[in-house]
Amino acid sequence: KVYNYISKGRAQLHLGIKVGAEEFSTLKKHYPAVVLAIGANHPLELTTATGELVPGQEFFHVCPGRSLSWYMNNRDIQKEFKREDEPAVIVGGGNVAGDAITNLIALGMKPIHIVLRGVPANIKFTIGQLNFLKTEELNISLHTDNLPADYFDQPEVQRNSLVQKLLEISKRDHKPGWTNVTFHFLTTPVSIEGKEDVEEIILAEKQPD
């Protein structure tokens, strides 16, 4: 889609341009909106609920979301990283996590578990990412044992369109052969275990803030 926009003259791509304070001021004068989409400079380290580093992050198959996106554009590393038909765990529920679901499915990894320290309302997927969950051959499940019994009855949750959309997707019939994608709420990683690479992830229940 991006290529189509550029090829039809609906967007212009300028590469190798350094933007400092002076250039930024010029951009603001000539354009009604300037979007800073420069990405994260450094990946976040995975910590426990008490702020300690989760052990096991040195394994090759433990990577930040931005690295996974880079792997998808590097065929040599992609082949090395790929673990077809093996399970994958995503920690987080933001936009990057939504992209990670797409990338892991493209690598043929399954089932996929999304681990969130928060509640469903903390998920920050885009509309496009939600539509991907809806339209692809995915069995979506919500593991809600850690949530308060009345969580989905709370007025603010019922008004949350993203949560309601996710609920709707999770209620459709699950089909054999489709990739299982499970969301785990109020759950936090404690340790990543293995000898030479990841073999197991130890999780613990997290109390609501």
C-alpha cells in the first residue's frame, strides 16, 4: 500500500535527510502536521513486577519487538530465528505487540500467547491489528481467571470499543487447523529458562494496581 501511494505521486519519500532543530522549524512552517516516527533508540529490558531484570534475556530467541521487525526484512536472520510450528510468547499489549503477532504468524510459529501485566482495557492495538485478528484464520482466546469476576460488566469496560471488539472475536467458533492465540491478563514473566536457548517461560499472577 505504501508503495502504491508513492508510485502514484500521493506521497513523497526523501532518504538520507538529517533533521535538526533548524530543519524541524522549517518543516513546521510549511506543513500543518509533522509526525515524529523515528522509533525507539534502545530496546526496553524485561523486568519483573518488582523492577528486577528477568533472567534469561540473553537467549537468541528473546528479542525486543523492533528487532523482530528487523528480522522480517533480513532473510538470513529470519531463517535462523524461525521456529515453525513452535509456540511463541509476546510480553506486552501495545502497538508493537500487535505487529509481533503478525510477524510470528508469518514465521509459522504457533500457538501464540500474549502476556499482559494489565487488564484488557490496557491493550493498545490499532484498528488494523484488530481487523487482522478478526479476518485471519486465528482462534482467539481470553484467559480471564486473574480478572475480577465482574470485570466485563463494569461500565467503563463496556464502553471500551477495543475490548468489546476483542470479546466479539474471541466468541466465534474455534476451528481445527487455525492458529491459537491466547491473551493472558494480570500476568508477569518471572524467568526465562533453558540451556542453550529458550525452553520455558515462568509466569506469575500480578495483582491489579
